[in-house]
Amino acid sequence: MSSIRSATPDVSALPEKQVHLLDPDGAYPPGPDWFTRVVEPFRKDVGHPEYPCHFGRQALRRRELFVTAVEDRDLRPLADALAAFLDYARPTPQRRQVLAAFFQPEPDVDHAGYDQLFWSTLQYLHDHDTVGWPDVFPTSSNDPAWEFCFDGTAMFIFAAAPSHQLRASRNLGDCMIMLFQPRNVFAGIEGGTPAGIAGRRRVRDRLVKWDEAELHPSMGSYGDPSNFEWRQYFIPDDGSDMHGACPLHIRKED
């Protein structure tokens, strides 16, 4: 393992009240009581040796996983935190850094409610993005090359929610969590590459043991003409589709 990957990163450039490096060894990030409470099951699951997403497990172990809190559905701090994280991560693309946003737990929210919260959050981020959509990424979600972009950075995003009962791999505690993964984290492990094929096979083999539901039919590899990334962001607990078209409305630049 290279020293870049194993060394503790210098996080002094990050806003200390918004974005925190998640310590894999037990220290809690600062924040409200609910935040420190929901971080522990997340860290336990993602750090489990058999957790299906070994990319996430490696990010935690290599100190490349960062966290932030979203209180009372106030999304302005999230937009600021995400922009700060991306600005911090951009100069070191060789690190596979990820941001996990924890939403304050709410009682009696069903799967459709979390779905609505997820897409309304992405819409807010897009509507308040001060950087234009990158020219190299299409704005149409019907294009297989589409990916959500913010602060000039394309990223794969997925949600874990308490309403995922059959898909335990997407239930990481009693709150919704959004994982923001800049596309550079997939460098060298893209779909079709030997490392990517082996990694995804390992993930899917472990999903069979971790989840009660079968692999959702929307799950695919970026760049595959039959794959649409947005369908993988927030998936149903069963094998159905929740949306016929992407709920996100991308503004057209003049």
C-alpha cells in the first residue's frame, strides 16, 4: 500500500464544524447527540469484513471516508459541506475519498418518503450549484454517460435508508445516509477493467449473503449503453421501479 493511501490526511483545510474524517478506530466526530449515535452502526456495518461494498470498507480503513450532518432538513449546510469536501479532495484524485451525509432521524417515514427526501436533496444541490455543469458530462439522464454533477465534479451517489428491510446493505442505521463518491474513486476499477470486473463480482457475491432481496435489475456498470446511473441512486426494497423517468430536473445553461 502506498504511503499516500495509508497516511492520515491533513484535514485542516476542511470546515471543522461541517466535515469530519471518520476515524475507523472508535473516536466519534463532533456534532449533535443524534449524529454521534447514528455514526456508530454505520461504521460497524461498513467496517465489517463481509460488508458487500469493499470500496466503502477500504475508504473507512484508509481514512478516506468523511462525514457531515444534516439537521432538520436544512440543506444549505450540506451544499456548503459538499462543495468544501470536493474542493479539498480535488487536488488528490489518487485518494478514493467519499463523503457520507447523515440526515437527522425522523419517525414514521416510509420508503416513498425517503425517496422523495433523496431526490429533493439532489434537486436543491443542483439548484444552488454555483459552478456550471461540466461540458464533458451530458445533462440528459437518458444518456448512459450521465452522472450527477456538483461544484464541477461528477459523482456517483447512493442512499441508504431505514426503510430498506430486504436490502440490508442499504440500511446502515435509523436515518437516511447519502454517499457522495466522485468519479475519480473508480479510476482503475471501471466496469470492463479486470480490477473492476473482479471487484463487482466480489460485491455481488457478498450481496447474496447480506441481502434478502435479489440484486436489483437497475444495477449496472457506468458506460454500459443499457445502464442509467440515476436508477441506482435510490433503489426500491424489491425488484420494482420507483420512477419511469429521472425525478431530477437539470437546468439548461444559456
